[in-house]
Amino acid sequence: MSTQTEEQVAGFNVAEVEVESFDEDDELDNPTYMQQLLAAGLLISTGVDGLYGRSQVFEDVVEGISDLIGAWGEGKQVEVLRFPPAMSRQVLEESGYWANFPDQLGAVFSFCGNERSHQRLLKCLDNKEDWTEDVKPTRIVMTPVACYPVYGVMAARGPLPPGGRLVDIFSYCCRYEPSNQPERMLMFRQREFVRMGTPAQILAFRDEWIEHAKLMMRWLQLPSSIGVANDPFFGRTGKLLIDSQREQQLKFELLIPGVNPDKVTACGSFNYHRDKFSSLWKIQTDTGETAHTGCCGFGLERLALSLFKHHGFDPKVWPRGVRETLWSNKYA
Ligand code: ZN
């Protein structure tokens, strides 16, 4: 930390896209967190930056965190919904995702040619030439945000019940932003709650979750703070959206230091969408007004990385309170 420049301290974006390079001695003496995770076998390299296998221990931590988040819903009127990590391309097109985050999208393509073009494709592969001529987008895209598949499903059910709706979501998400920083994975999991109802219901839900997240961080003995945040909207129009989102305080993030030596890592977010999604997908309250929506979700890998960073790579020796919070029997 003492070698940080002022620039690094002041700006979260510094070093975000820099490719780190190490000379061999430096690497041996001072391995990065990523190198330590790989060496310990917690993460397993696939040869692609941002795409990793996970060990049993890593998965135990992820499952413990997910259960802890899910426990918030106990005793509440909550509907559990699970979707695969891919979603309807049309639904994502309608959501405006292409306008706002085109650079992060993972679309699924497939071969759609005939016998002859198949032969051409194989020849191109042999010759290491471009083989994509007959590969076209399919009707699915990788899910970028866990809650996106939910809104259309809810709209199809008609107006919300008088108390609104509360949905528990878990999904793998894909954001195409290759990096050798462990907290920036291409495929990661989100556990999230989505609330639909009146503006007052959404704001109360968000306030309750922010307080509960602070409590969870105390149980997990992780340093953290809550900050106003924005989504990484693309381009010049994006700048305006960022300013407006921050000004209206529509997004807060749970920030944890440690995983990245130069900046805090956003491990959760608390979002008020106002009527953005409900206007788009026509979700109405029981009194016929356009509903409001919000979601509070956590990046499970980022929370696991934070726990390993602060408590070490062996959960058996983590503080008792942390182990009991995550697992009642295992490791306790
Ligand atoms: Zn969401």
C-alpha cells in the first residue's frame, strides 16, 4: 500500500485495464493474489483470463455465502425462481442492454450452414483462418444480470398482488471483460432478491437490505463500507446516465478492501430501478399503476475472494464466528 501513487488512491478506475507484468524474481518474491489462488488450487486456470475452475473448498465458501444471503428471505413471502445462465436474446434486446453495455455482452453463436460451408469451416480451422462466416447469433445470450429473466415472467402473470412481490434469484452471469484480476471474472454467480411493488415498498426493501448487508459483514468479520455507485454505461450517452444515476442515488454498493491492493471491490449492490423495468415489461400494481422495482444482490465469488483474503486459504482455521455464520456443521 505504501507504494501507491496519489492517482491510484484517488481513482477507482486506475489500473483497471492495465495488464500487469512481472519480472520472474518479483513474481516469486511477491506473487499477486491471483497467483496465490492458482498456486493453492482454489482457482483452476482454463487458459482464458477471467474463466476459472473452482475447488471444493472454494465452492463450500460460495455455498455458505449463498445460503447466508438466502436466509434473509426466511419467514417472508418470497418466491424462489431459478433460471439457466442463458436467456432470451429478444428479452435482452428489449431491455436496452445493447445500448448501455454492448462491450460486456456474451452472445451465443452457432453454425447454421450446409454441408459445403461445413467443409469450408473445417478447412479454415485447419489453415487457422477466419471460420466465422457461417456462424450466426442464436436466440439466446448469456445472462448478464441475474434478475433480467424475472421481469417478463412476472409481467405475464398480470397485476402484482396487494403486497407486491419478492423473488429470490440465483444465477451464473456473464460479463465479457477479460482481466487477470481475480475479482473480474467472465462467469460468476449472483444471489439476489428482487422486489416489485410501490415506490415506498422498494425503498423500504433496499434500506432493509443495506442494513442487513452491514450486519452480514460484521458476522463475516470483513471490513466494508456502503457507497453511492453507478453502472458502467457505455459511450458518451453513458456518461449522462452515470451522472443521473449517481445524482438520484439509485445504486449503492457494498465495498470491501483487500482483494485488489489499489481499490475497493464492489461485492454487492442495492438498486432502485424506479419504473424502468416495469414500464418496459408492463408490470402493474394491484391498483393498476405502473409498479416500481428494485434488486439487492451479491457477487458470490467476490465475497469468497474477500473471505480468503482476510481470513486465509484454510476455512478450518477461520474465526469461529465466521465459520458458524457460513456453515452450522462443516468447518465449525
Ligand atoms: Zn438485479
